[in-house]
Amino acid sequence: MRSPWERRKERDGELEVKEPADDAGEQRFPCAQCGANLRYSPGQTWMSCSYCGHEQEIPGSCETARATALAPMDLRRTLAAPPPAAAMEETRVLNCTNCGAQVEFEPEVHAAECPFCGTPVVTGTGTHRHIKPQGVLPFRLTEEAARAAFAKWLKGLWFAPNGLARYARGDNRFAGIYVPYWSFDADTRSSYRGERGTYYYTGSGRNRRRHIRWTPVSGGTRRRFDDLLVMAAQSLPRRYVRALEPWSLTDLKPYDTRFLSGFRAEGYTVALDQGWAIGRERMDEVIRDDVRRAIGGDVQRIHQIDTQTSKEMFKHLLLPIWVAAYRYRDRSYRFVVNAQTGQVRGERPWSKIKIALATILATLVVLGVIYLTEFA
């Protein structure tokens, strides 16, 4: 394989932005000054060289081109027939047998540690053919900022093992990962049947009693869903993924591999139809709240909701997170930082020794209070 400096000599000074993709779809972005690989700088609009410090702007696009690139695809049509070849891509991935993640790695890497769970991955290099992302939300937080957010979250944990404190001081690195999401749009129309409960009271004083008068009601509601997000991977517990929300998509960019340089991207393992089923469940949660408000009264009973959807569209997006896996007593614990907002969620171990000491101390305090009360 040619070195970056050899490639630079072959360019004879030409200001080249990137090389053609190899047969696996991987792209490299040589520095125009020294030929080393450029990396995307979180929160910026340029790529930088860690060797010579040179910076190169990521070309922007006009609003018309941006809107075209980020235009959603028809959901029903895509589920009914395979997308055109132009909408597909193939990437090299390593598969984690523990958490199921499919993470892109360089072609020469055949063994690594899974960034999501810390499990050694030695499964050889495979490929993942999938619907090409339409949009990417670039990293805003640097690794240092993510570590600071994690350390702040860690300080709020009770009874955490001392190993976690050492981890927060920088003993390990966070991995920057673009995780796959499905974004769904749809118009919904719902009809419902239920009962409206209204409070009324009888008696007075101690004999005052509250009752509910139920009245049958029916009707309909409508709602437009825009950019309802569903994580398209199973590498992280969904409860933690939901806790990282909300995401702001105002900074969404058309898919450009320059934003991925220096980071890794996870391939989706939740198929489009599975993602749509999860999306429908989340829509139903919102619609149920709409129905309760429509029924009104003090309390509500919902007997039936029938929902029809139309104008279903979707996008495949890549959203940024910083993730780290900490192993404590042969068990992996994952910590995730939203690389846009700094929101932190994670699994945590408990220190049995600290809990036991706290229990003993609490018992002594209670016994002390009893002693003072009885014999003082």
C-alpha cells in the first residue's frame, strides 16, 4: 500500500480533496500539504491534519442541492421493491457476537475491540450492503468535551466502584461512532371510542365522597409526524437511546464521507420494516395522548383507537455519539454521550463494599437515635 507521502508525490502539487474509493467503498482524504490523512474536526466545517496542522474546508452545497439530497424516500415503494442501485452502498464491517453491532473498520483490521461493549471481535472482515445514508449530523462535541460530560455524570452516581473514577480520569478512550437511525414522516388519521369521566361530590365534611360520572364519547384526531427517529441498531439498550433524545436535525448535512473521516460508522441491523413497526408504536403513544385530550374531562377511558397512515416517507440518517465500554469484574458497562448535546446515559456497576458500609453506618445512626430517645 502506498504511503500518504508517495501519493502526494504522484499528485505533483495538485490540491486534491480525496482519492477514489477502493473496491470496498472506503475513502481517504489526503492532506494537500503533506499527504497524511485528514480527519473531521468536531463542531467545525473543515478537516484537519494531525501531522502538519493544515485545514481544508468541507465544500458546502446550495440550499436546492441540500434539499434534494435530504429528500425523504417513499416508504411503501421501498418496502415493496428493492431500492435502485444508486441508493445502496457496501461497507466493510466487523460483527460483534456479544451485542450484535456491525461497525465499519479499515480493510487491514481483522480483529478489534467492540466500541459498544468492549468484547474482543475476531470474526474476520465481512461486508454490509445497505441503503445509503441520506443525511449525517456532524459531531459537535470533541472527545475532551464528552469526557467532561461523562465525569460530571459520574460524580452524581452513588456507590460507584473506584475503578469508574480512574476511568473518568482518562485511563481509556472514548470511541466516536455514527449510529444509524430511521427517520419517518407520516400523516395519521385516528378514530376513537371511549368515556369521559367527570368528578362530582356528595355529602359534606367527613362524609364528603368523590364520584365519577361517565359519558360515552367518540370522535377523531389527526396528526402529522415529521422526522420521528428510530435507532436502526440493537447494540445499545433502547431505554438509553431514548434517554439521549431529543436530537436537533437543523444541522443535518447531506451524506458526505468527509464527516466520517476519523470516526467509525455502525451499519443498521434493524431492517426498514422493523424500524417502521417501532415507529408506529411510538406514534401510537403520541396519538393515545391526543385522544385523551380530545375526550377531555377529569379522567378518561379509551376503548378503541383505529389509526390510518398516509404519505409515509423515510430517511436513513447517521447521528453522532461518543461511546465507551468499561469492564468491571468480567462484565461490560457502556456509557454513551450524545455528541450534539452532551447528554449522558449509561450502565453502572455498584460497589457492594460501599453499600455494606453505608448500611452499617445507617444502622448505627438509627440505633444511636433509639438509644438517645430511650435513655437520655
